[in-house]
Amino acid sequence: MSKVKCGATNCSYNQEHICCANTIKVGGKAATSEESTCCASFLNRSVYSNLAEYTSMRGTSKEILCNVATCKFNEDDHCSLNKIEVGGSSETKFYTETDCLSFEKLS
């Protein structure tokens, strides 16, 4: 199980700054910085309601999928970290306004 700390407090899967989505996906295939990554699983709570109430994954996610080929933690399209942080705020409206703060570029 993975733990995802999330700053996008208006995401449907956010419960007290922790992501409760069963699986999350980090995007940004050719990212060169954390600002060019995103949480592709972000769903705006004002549109999708509070999905965190309906998941069994309280405080954890089953897996973190990652299509950021330039990240050193990407192992076969999965994140090798057990814990990541996603950036965002209560003002986040679209997944492109989030980023993976745990991103580290391959050297």
C-alpha cells in the first residue's frame, strides 16, 4: 500500500490531505521538473462530489502508476516510492494544476 499526501484539498479523493483513491496516476511523460508533472487522477469535488467517503482505501492507495519516463522513481510505469506528495490547493480546478512534489529527474 502507498501513502499519498495531497495538497489539492478540493479533490474528490482527498480526505484530510491524504489521497483515498484506490490507484492514482502521475502524468508528465517527458517532465523536466515537478511543475511539468501532474496527478492525472485529480477529480474536482465540486463536480464529482466527495468520493473519499465511498472508498475502502482510507489513508492509502493500492498503487501509484507513473508515466513520467524521466523520473528516477519510475519502474515499469509504477512509482517505486511507498509515499509521495502531490501539490495543489483548495483552488485547484483541473488535474494540470497539480504536480508530483516527489519527482526527481533521472541524472
